[in-house]
Amino acid sequence: MLKFESSYCISMNLYPSGQHIYQEQRVNAQILVRTLGWNLQDLYRLNPDGAPGACQEMEFQLLLEVRFRIMKLINCNYLKPMLLGCFAAASALTVAQGNFSGAIYTSKADGTLVNQNIYPSKDAVYLNGGPQNLNGSGLPTGTYYFQVTSPSGILLSTDLAECRQVLVNVAGYIAGGTGPCPHANGTTHPLTGAIPVQLMPYNDTPNNGGEYKAWLIKKNAAQVGNDGITIKFKNSDSKTDNFKVHEEDISGSATLSGSKFYDYDADGVWDDNANEPGVEGVRINVYLDSPNDNPDQGFVLFDPNGEGFTTTTDANGDWSVSDVPDGVDMKVCEVVPETGTDTEWVQTAPQMNQDGERCWMGPTPENGGSIGNLNFGNVCVFQPDCARDADFWCSPPGEEILKNKDDGLRIHGTTFFTKWLNPLCLYWENGTQLVFNGNTFEEDYRLLCRFLNEFGPNNMSNMLSVDFLVLKINFMLHEFCTQEEMNSLRFLLTDVSGLAECWSEYRKWGVYTPVAGFTEISSWANHLLCYHTPIPNLILGGDPYRPYYECAKDLCVAFNNNSMRALMDGPCDVIYFPENP
């Protein structure tokens, strides 16, 4: 640590009134030396005039590592601006890496670094460079080209390459422009001889965050294109540094906001209750149509922070974006996350647009206005495996399971078929009821498989009976899921074409949602067969209730085939893998 005792210089009136800026301050010598790339000899050369300084007797204790020793600084007034620059560098300096020594960075014309590399205008940005750190070398001496591109590499510089040349001095610092038409130079650094060079002229970046990339390119390893503007080179012969320009927008800006919620009932409406909490960490993207007055560009991501997405939802599931250009067409979409498991996020809100996307579309508000309630609903689903179809139950594995169950019941004087299946309302194609006699397993099993395979399309009560019977066998045997697990299942009907629509039209109780529980499907099918089927148990073509039966049959088939995904009761994890930013 370097202790700067300024009282001696002050007592000799070397500081003008009001500029006693170093009184009782401690300057971090490590930051000073590492940032400016000084070595011990640099510290002995602080008096450029060669004349004795006013404070030669003033000593600084340099405790940088063990090798630093007490030394004399020659000129207090000369050190002052350098230390001010050091403070700025300590808080703001970021330098670009490359395959040759040294580093480049951007600065103002006087070499002052800018917080977070954000500039008020394009002409305020200057190219600077030098040693990377205390022990590093500077940039190799010689002549270099420079250019400005978008972050992705689109060339934005507009003048000839020969006008975009800089020199690097023997100390390894950029020392001004060179060539037949050099760019404007900034202020010469009195210690290092560094001279920053203005980057203008260059076009506006297509990046919505106002981000640019500055390049320094070895001239002897580059080739200028036929247009005299483009430069061909290898990335290993260059260094880069990104910066941003946030010019004042005189047209006004808009604010967009909304929420991301867990849509427990998958109805696309936020019920704002305990079952439908907000979801944190979900990425929201705002796309703007034809930015930078380029009609061929289409919708482009509004990325104010250069992160590859617009914003994310907070702990309450809320999101907000300000400084959005007003009066332009927008598209606001959720980036559907991964879960990291065998579950999956599925969007339910907003309504799907003509392009098959669940995005909000329309113009951004004008005159600094705002649009809210741009909400996104999702459910988390998984694929249950609780059922098997008729073909399975009439195959050897299914027969074995049924026989084991039947054998266990026959010990107690009953059978699986007479105890569990005979009470059901099940009809043959001709309308007669299916009845098992219970004499032997083999006889009842043959009757079962005959019933499952001899259905006909004319009588819809027969077709529903077949698929409802398979559903009940899956439930009663509970070979692949427990009965408690099956009773808890809530299925997303939109997974199978037509199910949500028929459920909406023919289900006549409660409030409609595109979700059906196992118990609802089973109860509805049983109600139709036992309490609605007219004698002689025929539901033929033209019957006004035939669509009800057909919908119930399709629901039973979807369950037996494991075609529908089931909903989790709450949110899954929110994960974005690198390949899905």
C-alpha cells in the first residue's frame, strides 16, 4: 500500500487553493502500477523536465510484494492527474485478451475510462491500449488497422481502411493515428506517450442494446478488400473490446410489463390464488419490427443488456422492460424453460396467434406510454405409464396378471370377473349386457377377450363399453400405478386432438377447463352407460347423445394408451441450458 503524505507539498504551496485532494488519503499502489503497466524505472522517471522536483525529500513506502522498496517521487503536482486516472481505472478498466501481448480498451479523448464502457454518443469513443498488467508486455510496436463492428462481427466502419491506422510506440501503447487520412487524436498521456484515437465514423449497430465491438488488427498480417474498406485477417492477429453507446432517444420510450404464472387448471387465465403462483427466473423476450429503419430485418430481439434475452421474471413472477422504442410493432414471447428431469413446461397463455406462437403482438405505446398484463401461463407435465390397452390384456402377460388376481379371489369364494366386472354396465353390439358366469378362469377370460375384440361401430354404447372395461381393469388391477396415483392424475386434454373440444361441449357440470381427472373420466363413462343408455342399450347413428358417448370413449382410449400427459400440482424447476439460451 502506498501512503501519500501530501501535507509537505501543501505546506510549500505547490497545490492551488481548493485542490488539496490527497490530504490524508491512501492510494493503492498495486492498482496504480498494475493498471498503468509501470515498473520500478517508470517510478524514477516521474519528472519529465529533468529539473529537481519540489518534493524530492517526500518518500512513499511501496509494499507491493517483497521486492518493492522505499523510493522518492520527484514531482507532486505531476503525479496528481496520474493518480486520478488510476482511481478511474481501478473501478472501470476492462481490457480485451488476444493472442499477442498487450490489451486494448476504449476511453474518452483524454484517456479517461468510462463506467461500464457506456458512452453518450458514438463520437465520444476513442481507441486506447497498452500493457495488460504489471508483468506483461505492451502491444508489439508497429502499425495496426482498426475497425468497429456489431458484437456479431458485422462491419460498421465506413471509411477506407488506410484511414483507420494507428501506431504503437516502443513502450507498447497506442500513440495516435497514422496514414494518409488518420482519425482524430485525443490527448497525449504525459507518462506513457499514449494517444487515443477516435473511432468515428461508423454506422449504428443493429444490436438493440447499443453494443459495438472495437478491433485492433496487425497490419502486416491483414489484407484490405477490393472495396478498400473491409479487412481480411485471422482472429489470432487481432484484439477486441466491446462498448455501448446509449444516445438520448428524442422519440420517447415505452414500458412493457406482465407476469408469468403457474396455470394449475390450464385454462389460460391467471386465477391469482394459492394454486397459481408466479414463477421466478423465466426469460421474456421482446422483439421489435424493422429496427434501425431496415424493413428487411423483420422482428429483432430487444436486448438492452446484451445477454441474449430481454429480461427475466422476479421472485413474484413479474417482469418489466423500459426504454422500449415507442410506436413500433412488437412481439413479446416467453422462452419456455427446461426442467432438467422427465417433466416438461407447456404454455397455456396467451392465446395462440396465427403463426402458432403463444406471444403477445401489437404496437408499442407512444409518447412514453406503457402496456401491462402481458402475462404468460404454463403448466408442468409428465408422462404417466399406468395403463395397458386391450391387446395387452388379451396377451400372455396380461392373462397371467388376470389369473393371479382371479386365483386370489377364488380362494375366498368369488372371482375377479363376477366381483368387479359384472356390476359394470357393459353392452354387446346388439345391446345385451355382458355377464360372466364365474365357473372357471379360462371360460371367463375367453369371454372377456371375445368382448374386447368383437365390438362394432354401429352401437356407440358397445364401443364405449369396451374401452371403459379396459380402463376399469387397469384401475382394479393397479399393476403399473397404485389406485391412489391414478385417482390423483389430471390429464392435459389438448395433447390429443379433439378431446378438449368434446370435453368442453358435452361435459355438463362445473366450470370447463382443458383438464380431466381420471375419476372424472371414469365417472362420466359409467354415468352414460348405467344411467343414460336407453333400452335396448343402443346408441346408433343420428342419436343426439352419440357424440357424448364418442367423447367418453376417446377419453378412455387416451388413458388406456397413455396418450395424455398429466399435470404437476405446482411449478417444475426453471433451467436454461447453454444450447437453449
